[in-house]
Amino acid sequence: MESIRDRVAIIGMGTTKVGERWEAGHEDLLFEACSEALADAKIEPRDIDAGYVGGVSATQTLNRVLKLDYIPVSGMENACSTGADVFRNAAFAVASGMYDIVIAAAAGKQKDAGTTGIDMAGDPSTVGMEAMVHNGSVPRHFGLYATRYMHHYGYTFEQLKYTLARIAVKNHHNGTLNPKAHFQKEITMEDAINAPFIAWPLGLYDCCANIDGGACAILARPEVARRIRDDYVLVKGIGLSSGWREGRMSQKYNFTMFPENVAAAEQAYGQAGIKDPVAELSHVQLHDAFTVNELVDYEDVGIAPRGKAPHLVKEGYFEMDGKIPVNTDGGLKCTGHPVPATGLKQLNESYHQVQGTAGPRQVKNVRYSLAHSQGGLTGSFSSLVTILGPRD
Amino acid sequence: MNGKVAIVGMGCSVAGVRSQCSQEDLLVEAGVAAIDAAGITSADIEASWFGCTSVSANHALLNFSLKLGYTAMTKVSNAGATGADALRAAYVAVASGAYDIVLAAGVEKPTDGGYSDFAEGDPLSMGSSAVGADAVVGEFRPPVHSALYLTRYANAFAVPPERLRSALTKLVTRSRRAGARNPKAGFRTPVREDEVTSSPLSVAPLTVLDCSQALDGAAAAIVCSVATAKRLRRRYIVVEGLGVASGGLEGRVKQSYDYTSIPETRIAAERAYAMAGITDPAQEIGHAQIFDLTTAAELLAYEDLGLAPRGKAVEAVLNGDFEPEGRIPTNTDGGLLSNGYQAGAAGLRQLYEAYLQLTDRAGERQIPDLRRSVVHTVGGAVGSFTALVQVVGRPQ
């Protein structure tokens, strides 16, 4: 095995304005995201050798949108990690030497579904405990983790709500600095704590919005990237771990951590040569589909000790001026969650932070940035951890 | 990538109306056979690519069925080429050096949908945003697409209807004879020429027996580097070439598109042959697995793959070139005509026959002294096909 480290460069990225994009179709969003990435990389569509696109039945849309007759295009799906996994497969394609320049893109039109969350029809083939855990709304899954976390580490309901509210307030603040975020307004601690419940103990501000948007990355080998721009960003490590229903089938599963996150982070750190994430990471993007998701993720990726994340949240450790700023773009909470594209959107913020082009959100002296995505449900999460760093 | 990536074990389920089995059962049937053939355990698999068009990654179908623990799994979706594209993603990952041993697997249970063809509007529907010629062509059923090409082809090359019919009939009878010799085929009964010509018309000039049917099935392949394959000491095959091309809708929006050739297949084949160092495919390839969604699709593919000269496919078929004892035995497992169509597993199932042939395990279907096979898979519809062409061979 050979680490992916320093063998793949990002030469351009783009995202759409995220929001209720009734005026734009799926193809329009793909075009918007890809156009920005192509402009960023200063290349033309004809320079692209292969494409990876997120979402079911999306394969043929990329060539159609970019007028790329006959380049190879693959479609990939990995629930809410789709965008990050499309990026991963594109990175392998570059590292394999088969292609010089590869595009990874995805767009989601979640609002068209007519639901504000994900419609969970349930899977009729599941039985017993598996059916009970699996067939529920997404907020309910994460409510289970919040409840168990509180119990397991002895936090009171008030302490938990305070912690989660601090995360929501932080992400809303960061969102005000991001012109592409769906929500660009501050909220107060009271707003968050007193919001209506969605799935106890999670309230309205603990849940992100499923929304429309697209994102795109253009990858190349470093020797190709060098000819294109000076400030390309390097992939340092990529880890992916997918569940095998343990969380749905095993009594031992403890609901205070996501084993998929831990395994993915371990792989990515191993490749990047990172031994002490707290000391070595400058910036982190976590998959905050729910505030409790971000809370548990701190511990899973090793930037907070087990059970201690609420203390760090209280100290402001993950805020813009804290030790490790997390979700500087506003996270899923404020930029929204266009499902297939979200992983690429997370990477987009990491890319700009490493490149030093994050504008008012720029964290000082960024070296390594971690972008995390988590798709699926209890027992079948697909977690991706990607670490980006500067060239040379 | 040429010569660096190996397939060290494959498994394949029996095709058919597998109402008594779940998708998990079919994955176990194919996956365990592949793992055993490779001489590994499921704990040795570091990552997987999973072809299936009917479930989300959410269901953890593959990791659960084969007890893959918390390893990486990506679901691949590329219409009818889904299984082949899962294989390609696995090849690419191994070639990149990211993993040593990975799995490509696919499953589909289309008969659960109650259709013998694709479910209406899915997965080929181009959606409500298609307009004009795009919508008209895009919304057709797959046999209609095939028939459009066939009609145009016969006209362009002045093939008389009877001669065209004879060639198509010969393909059906040959494939169904092969299926009868394949214990894993879905249809194991040979058909007579008169049964083909007298079966009901599907889309003129294609009869029902010219078209493949959606059947349930799964297939799996263990992919690794050639160095690892040598270490495992099992019979393996080597990926010599891999070409992919996806259409950008040209066939639906350009008047100049001529419907006598599928550009995606032609371009994918050029890429695969270039990688494999093949300059004369008709001479250098000894066996072909062609995506015969219909006999018309197979007929055109002979030319697009360079196995028959342009305009001469009918002649080559009638000459017996693609019969078991011919120049390039084709679809020796019975093809899709005998094995049915499973989007998630399609390309994998086709490769399975090449794997058996090249590891001398094809039994009574064995082609003597075979060195190299070409495997061709197509997904999508006119103008937006994705074609994958794999060239696989014996280790040097």
C-alpha cells in the first residue's frame, strides 16, 4: 500500500449559493459549481480527462452540462458523504496515473422533495431491533446519541442543551461571514435553548436544513498542478469507513461515539503522518447535520478527550478565535445540506482555509485542515475524513 | 495501469427469478465464492465498491452481507454499466496504491419490481427537464433504442431484411445454446431458429427472443495488485486495458448523429486497446463478452469493438466467426440473452466468464489456448451511454 499523501493536488474548487433555489434545476446547480471551479483553476472543460459525479442517475448529467462528449464519467453514492466520496474516488483516479485532470462534482435539489428533512419511508425488509433503530427519522437517530451521551458522561439536560446551543450559536455566527450560506443571521443562546423540539432532546436549531446547492473540485497530480497555479492545495490523507449494521444489531453498541468516524480518522491521520491532531490541525470542518453530531465528532476525530467536549465548547475552543476553529463557513447548520454536494462543500472551506483565500473567515497560519463527512444512519454510517495541507 | 492490477477471485450467483432469496443472500452466494477463490477471508478486504441501482448506501447491504466490518464502501451507479463501473473504481483504487485487496460486487433483484423489463421511468428516464428530440428519444425503452440503430444500420449498409434476420437469429440460437451449457445461466434451454422468428415482435424488427430480460443475480470480484495476486498463489487474470466513455447527449441533440455505431463503445475500445497495446483487436483477442441487451446491440458492438470490419458484422456473424468454434467465440456464458440483465452485477457477471475461461475453469465451454478476452458493458440510452471496455488476459 502506498499513501495518497502529496500525490494529489486540488487546483480549483467552486460552490453554488446554497438555499431555496427554485429558479435553478439540478443541471443549473452543477453548471454553477463547475464553472466556479473551472474559473478558479483557470482551465477549460476540454482540459478535463475524467469525471466523478455524486448521486444516483447523475452520471450522464455532467457531460451534458459541461458539453464534454465522451470523457469517462462515474456516478457514486454514499448517502450524506457522497460529495466527499466522489472526491476520494477522483483522487484515486489521479493518483493511479490514468488521468491528468479529473473533476468531482455533485448537486442536490433537496427542496424539490417537498419535505424539509429527509423522507424516511423505512425499509420493509428490516425486522426486530434493526427495524426499530433503522426505520426512524434522521433527527431521531441523533437524538438517541444525545440522550445516551448525556447519561453516559453524567451531564444534566441543562448542560447538554447549553452545549448544543453554543455550537448552534457559533455556527450561526460563522455563517454571517459567508455570503454563500443559506442562513446569515446570528441567533441567541435563548433562541437555541427554547426552540421547539424536533426529536428530543434536539430542538429546531440543533438541526441543519436540507437545501439546494452544488459543489465541485478539480484535481491533478502535483506535477500537473505546478504548471497551472502556485497555490494549489495537497491531499494529505483520506479515510473512509462504512458501518456493517453493528449499531443496529449489537447490544454492545454504546451510542456515545460513531465507530465509523474513529476508523476513518485513524486512516487519514496515518496517511498524513499526523500523530497529535490537536497540535497539528489548524482548522476543522465537521459534519454538523445536528449539533450533537458535531459534539461527538470532536471526540471521534481526536480534537477533544472522550466525554470532555462540552467543557471545551464552553471555553470557546472551537470558535473562530479558539484553539481549533470548527465549521468556519457556518457548517451544515448555516450553509445548509444539499445532500450529494455537502462533502465537497466541506472540502471547499478547507481548501480555501489552507490556500489562505477564505476572506473574512480566514484562520491565521493554517497548515493542516480536516474535512469530515458522515452519511447514513445508525449502524450504517459512511464516514470520510480528508486532510488537506499546503504544497511543499 | 496496464498489467499492474489482477483479479484473483470471482464468484457469481445463479441468475433467475430468485424470489426465495434476498439481495443479501445473493451477495453471500457470489461474495463468499469470490473470497474462497482468492484464498483470503473477508477480513483481508480493505475497501469495496458496490453496484446496485435499487438501494442507498444507507442500507450497508454489502458490509453486512459479507461481514466486512468498518471497511470503506462506495456505492457506484452508472445505469446498465453499474457493475462494470464498480470494477473500474476498484481497479483505479488498486492502481493508485491506496489499497492492496479490494472487492467489487454487484447485486440486483429487478424481478421484485414485477417487471420483466426496467421499471417505468427508472433508471433510464431523463427526467422532466428533457425537451424536444431529447425527450422523445430519451424516454424510449431500451429495445426501441436498439431498433433505431438496427434499422438505420441495415439501411446504411444495404443489408436485406432476411439476411439481417438470419444474423440476429444466429446470435440468439448461439447464445441460448451456450446458456444451456452454463449451470449459472438463467435460461438453460436452447431455442430453435423458427422459435426465434415466430416469437412475438418486441420492437420491429426485434422479437421477444432478441431481447434480454431483467433477472436477479449477483457477482463479485476480488481485485488486487499483481504482486499480491502472486503472493496469494491462486489462479488470477490481469487487467491489460480499461477504457470508458460517457456520452454528452450528442445522439439526442445532433442531426448528424448517424445511428449506425455507438461512439461511446468505439471510443472506450480505442482507449482500452491503446492501454493494452493492441493494434489489431480482431487478431489479438480470442474471446469476447459483449453486452447483448438485444441482438441488435451485440451486432453493432462487433464493429465498434473492432472485431468485425465496418459494415461487415452481418457477414461475420453468418460466417460463424463468433460461434464457440469460430474466430472469436463470443458470449460463451450465454450472454445477457441467457443470463438476463442485472444492472448492479452486469459487467461483473460478464467478466466472470472471462475469468473462468482465462483460468481454465470454463468446463465444457472452455476455449482452448485462450490468451486474452475483451469484456464490453454499456449503460444508459442514446446519446448518454456509458461504455466500459475491459481487456483481460493471462499472467505473463
